[in-house]
Amino acid sequence: MAQGYIESKANMELEVIAEEYFEKLAIAHHLHLKISKEMQCLESIYCAKNLRTLFLLSCDWYYRHMLLSNSFHHFKYAVENLIHLRCLHMLWRVQIEELLETFCNLYNLQTLIFECSYISKLSQGMSKQINLRHLIFHKYDDNHYDDLGEVVFPKGIGKLIGLRTLSVFNISDKDDREGCKLGELKNLNQLRGTFTINGMRNVANVNEAQNAQLKDKINLRGLVLSYETADVGDNEVGISEMEKFLKEKSRMENDVKVLNAL
């Protein structure tokens, strides 16, 4: 799909067609390119200007060494040069936020997957990646995956109307004017699978919840509403009303099961 070889068919998503092709290819063969030397890696990335798919999987010491050297600057420049890139998958054991700013200029990117040991926020410029279909990220440390509920989402992520896959959706604090609000979900009607909404305690009222337009998310199969009840305080009744509203909209109008409300 990243190469543009998958042609759409009536009533079939590109992802479904691609999965069928992938299963056949996986049976046939597996390709793996290993580049051991740092400069060879950078040169290979920089020269591959027409690259459509890039997997960057390596060990901890390599990335830490690159961050502490001038190679990190060259690495960012090399990746930014890949303007035709459709799929990027990174296993990054250190802070990744500076790199995310670089990825925002990859306007043709359709799939972005990254695993890292530390991330506090997504890039503000991510709203420019209007062709993004799959945004998957994990915090991985000490051989287990950590909670993503504290990762700050940027204002404007609702512009990514082509999103099919999103790990979680985090609502920012009420006082954060540059943060993400529940209403950003309004036009993300291609979302599918099971979906988690963190920070329900930051939703001001039922009207704000209504702006999410859950009834239009016809491909969702599961919904998790998460908020810390210890922080609710005097707003507990209001939270209960919003929870009831979202459940009713999901179950009755959209056939989406609410898996949990924390």
C-alpha cells in the first residue's frame, strides 16, 4: 500500500486488500536488510529518496550514542528527506519528541508506528499529516508497555480525518487552551476496532461530549471511557451523566459496546 501498488475496489478498504496480498507474500518469503555501521545506515537512508517504507529497529546503545553525537542531526535530515515515505516504524528506546517534529513534514505518510521508553506529548505539527491512516505508539520500558494516558495530544488532531487506527485519545486539562478536547473526535469517523478515551474528568459538560459525534463512528467495536474518580470531586454527578450519555449514544445508535468506564 505504501508503494501505491494497491488499487481500491468497490466496497473494500485498501487495508483489507493489502492484508490479503500480505498473507500471500508472507508465505512466499521474508526480506530483511541489516546495516551494521552507523554512517552506512545514514548514507543508505539519505540516498533512498524514493523510499516508501522504513523500519528502524535497533538496540539501546546505538540510539544513545547517536543522540550524543553529531549523527543525530544528520539522521533527522536524512529522514526528513524521505518525502515519498508512506510507512515508518521505529523502535526507539529514548526520548522521541524531537524526531516527531521532523516526521510532521512527511506529508505523504500513511502509517506511523513508534515504540519508545519516554514520550510526554505528540507534536503540535502532527495535524499537518492529513494523509495519516494509522497512528500507533507505545511506551515501552523494563520489558512491559506503560500507560499512555499522560501523553499530551495536540490541538488540531481532529484534522486527521483519514485515521483508521489510533492507540488512544487523550483529553487535555480544561485550562490547557492548546490541548486536545473531546470535540476533536467529531470528524474522525473512519476509526475502527477498540478505542480508548482518557481524561474524561476534563470534559466540561454533556454538550462537549455530544460534539464527539460517536454515533458517526460506525466502524468502532469497543469503547473504553477512562477517568480518575479520585479527581472528580464535586463533579461526580456530571461525570456520571456524561458517561450515561456516551453509553446510550454508543449502544443504541451505533452498536458500540462500552467495555469499561474507569
